[in-house]
Amino acid sequence: MLWIGETTSAFGSTLTGVALPLVAVTTLGAGTFTVALLTAATWLPWLVVGLPAGAWIDRLPRRPVMLACDLASLLLLLSVPVAAWIGMLTITHLLAVALLAGVSTVFFQTAYHVYLPTVVDAADLPEANAKLQGSESAAQVAGPGAAGLAAQALGAVSGLLADAATFLVSALCLMAVKAREKPVERARRATSLRTEIGAGLRFVVRDPYLRVLTAFGAASNLALTGYQAILVVFLVREVGVGPGVVGGLIAATGLGGVAGAALAPWIGRRLGTARALLTCLLCGSPAGLLIPLARPGAGLAFMVAGGLVVSAAVVAGNVIKGSFRQVYCPRPMLGRITVSMQFLNYGTIPLGALLGGTLGTALGTRPTMWIMTGMAAVSALVLLAGPIRRHRDLPAAPPGHGHEPAGAR
């Protein structure tokens, strides 16, 4: 039920990621910077409420939090077509929906990462994360295509109705989950949020593995979001393709994520999790440099090929990193540690969106695509700065807790 609910929610979120920019561009005539602002607004909540959210998630039962987030997202997305039908839809409305839906995403994603170890055993976490990441990538294949086709046939606003329905399905699935969590200890509830937030941040900053993974995530997300924020504008106005083709192209690149999720556990067992992580990200990130080569007709293959490889590398890396964090981190601190990393990782996403929008307006979309994909290509070098490169496998516990990395050299 958790898997089905998360997949459905991910499908809806992918619809939104394409439908909102298409609404802005085709219905309201928004420019490059305004479209980038929509992406920035979606991710800004990680900077504003990310850290408190982690502390709250460690105190609260996670399933009710996820249910509340699904219902909030449902109402927010329904407000867009309603406003359009009565002639009151504005860019400000879209920005507000993106911002508030982003707040729901902060709480939902943090809660589901912490809730997963309650549903499955530690030994099953790699497979569970692979399933979740794989279906999320499959949603990224189907979602953009569905959003593009809906926009072509019915108008971009109509795609958001399907998105709203997915959050209702997700909520119903979560209500059917029977696994129950242990209540938080009374002493934990008496601790101040500021103290708990500080403990999570200190754990991440002091740990050599989490510190490097967080720094890489921040650098990578800055660059990836920089070009993804203007990708729709680039394809529509620079390459000259229609909304339906935009959805199909983005969907095609998502197939790489499906492959990456499916192969990640096998690659981890074959090479070792540390080596697999480095191989995927060091070899896959430079493929993004193919995307700015996109041209009408056969030249669109460059965009698809580059997006496929980057998507496969990123998703495979996410499976390995997510499973590592869930096993490696102390369970009572998992929410705070997860959100501390995401605060720094995702905190660069709105900055990347604004950077992409600013450069796209000043230099044009194609030169900006070259700059941002070039930054993404070198971002994986950050991983070489820490202890990961010295081991075959990532460790099962922090240094000094009695477990050494399997096969460490």
C-alpha cells in the first residue's frame, strides 16, 4: 500500500512539474525567468521549513502526517483549474500553489523516508528503495507524456485535475496500511525543537560519509535544477516543439531512471555499494552535455540520450544513498538526519532555478543549458574528497560503533 500510494503521488507530482510550466507559458504567456520562479517556489520550503520538519517528523506518527500532506496537495491543485474557469488565474496564484505544495512535499518525503523502515526489515531496505525509486522513475516516464497529451488535447490546466486525483488515491492507500509505529518517548517530546534540530545538523556535519554525500547533493542539485528549470522553455521556444512532444521527450528520459532503479541493487552487490555509487555518478553525469545539442527532428535524440543516462545515474545513486542512510543512521534521529541532508541538498534547488532563469534571460536558453550541464558534469568529483573512494562498500554504522565497511581497503 505504501508503494502504490507513493507511486501514485509521484505520478501526480510529475504531472505538476510539466503542467504548471505549461500553464504559465501557454495560458498566461510567462517568460523564462517567471517559469524558473515556479521551480524555485516548489523547492524553497526546504530552506524555510525543512529543518523544523525533520524534528517534528521524529516526534509525530508519520502516516497521519503523510495523509494530511496528500489532502493539502489535492485542494491546492484543484484551486488552479477552478481559478482558470472563473477567469481569475494569475502567475501569483501559480506561485502560491507551487510554494504551498512544496511545503506538503517537505513533510511527506521526510515522513515516508522515516516510515519505510517501520514497514520493512533492514535487510529488505535496498530492495524496497529500489522498488520505490523504480516506480517513481516509471511515473516520471508516464507523467510528462500524460501532462503533454492532456495539454495538447484539453489545455494545460486540465492536467492538474488528474494530478489532484492522484493525491486522493495516495491518501486512500495510506489509510489501508496496517503497520503501526511505536509512540515517541515522553522525554523526547519534552526536548526543544531547537536542540533536536541542532543534534541532527551536528551529526551530518561531523560524519565523514554524510558530509560528503550532502556536499555532492547540494552541488549536483544546483546544476541539475539550473537546466531543468528552463528545459520546457528551451524545448518550446529554442528547439520549436509542441507541448505534446515536450511531455514525450521528458517521459523518454525518465526511462533511464527506471533502469537505474532496477539495476542499482545488482550493481551494488557486484561492485560494492561505494564503488557502485562512484561509478554511476562519475560516469553518468557528463552525459548531460548532450542535451544542449538538441535540434528539431533527429537532433532531439541528443536530448533523449543525455537525459536517459543522467536519469539512470541519479536514480541509481539515490537508491544506494537512501538505503545506506536508513541502515547507517540511528533510528531515533533518522528524520532529523534525513531532513538536515535534504535541507542542504534541496536548499540549492531554488538557487539553481533562479540561476538558470537569470542566465537564460541574459544569455539565452541554449548557452545556459551548456553552462548548467557542464557544472553537473563535474559535480560528482566532490565524492572523491571523502572516505568513500577508499572502500568497496559503504559502512553499516558510523565510525566507532563497532562495524567496519565490508571489503574495506
